[in-house]
Amino acid sequence: MPVSKRLSDLAFKCRGLFWALFAAAALFFPGSFEPARYAGGMLIAVFGQLLRYWAAGYIPKYRTEKIDAPILVTWGPYRWVRNPLYAGNFIMGLGWALMVGWIWVAAFTAAFLFLYCYIVIPAEEEFLASKFGEQYLAYRESVPSLFPRPGKFMPDTSPYSRSFDRERAWSEEIYSIRMNILVTALISGRLYITTLL
């Protein structure tokens, strides 16, 4: 059953609020500290941020409140997944959830997949299909949404492809990097306090 355009527009506009709610929940309802699980979660979160940074270096400004895309990017990480920024978000959130506890992994995964796969991504795809037509439909047919699969990727043949732009990636991702460091520090601090109690 498709989601209303009004709801999908609101979800897109407030997609950053999801992370604030998740971080707040992790702080108010902390899990337990286990060194191996914590270290694994930290590495996963860092990998997610690196994926976001890589993806940000290939697309125009994306921090908008309305769905927009001046060009259809099908190169860089977009060759393997259509939504590498959201894939990076998922990986980071999974890392934080693992740092806190296994039950958090299940809760985060369910909430993320519902919000992004059922509401946010379909709204973006509807916009992209209407703007880019057959070009986007062929891309969607060839490349998975969030998780890469063997044999499903875009050939690197676009005449519009650009190289990675480090300055753009940094200017677009500096906010996320700061917020992710803050969330990681808050979760780490809360887990440390929990071990002392």
C-alpha cells in the first residue's frame, strides 16, 4: 500500500530527526558494555561514515528539505547501490546499536528499514522516475537500493561521470561527522557510567 505524498514529504524533511530519537533512546535506556561488542560497533560506525563521505563526493548539494536531483548520479558508490548515503546511515546506526546491545540492533534495523524502505526511498524514487524517466528506470533495474548484490551494478560508462570531489565531500559531510562524533561520545559516556553503577 503506497504512502501518501504528504507523509513521505514530511518523513523526508524530518529524516534527520530519526537519528536524534535513536540517540536519545540509547542514552535514556542504555544497554550493557562489552569490550568486544563495543569495539566492533565502533568500527562499523566508522565504516558507515566513510561510505557516506565517499558518496557525498560524487553528488551535488543534498542537504535539502525537498526531494531534488539536478543530475542522476550512477558512478562512484552509486554504481553498486542507489542510496549509498542511506546505506552509510544504516551501517553507522547498526554500529551504534551494537555498541549498546544486541536488542538495540534488532530494534534499530526494524525502525530504519520501515522508515527508509517504506516511506523515504519510495518517495525519492517516484520523483527520480518522473524526472529522469527511462534512464532512472534502467538504473533502478540494474542496481539494488541499499545492499549490493553480486552481478547487480551499473557499468561505468556514463558520459557524465565525474571524479571524486574531496572539497564537496568535506563541506557536505562535516555536519554529519561532527554529529556522529557527538553521538558516539554520548553513547560511550553513557555506557561508561553504566559500568560504574
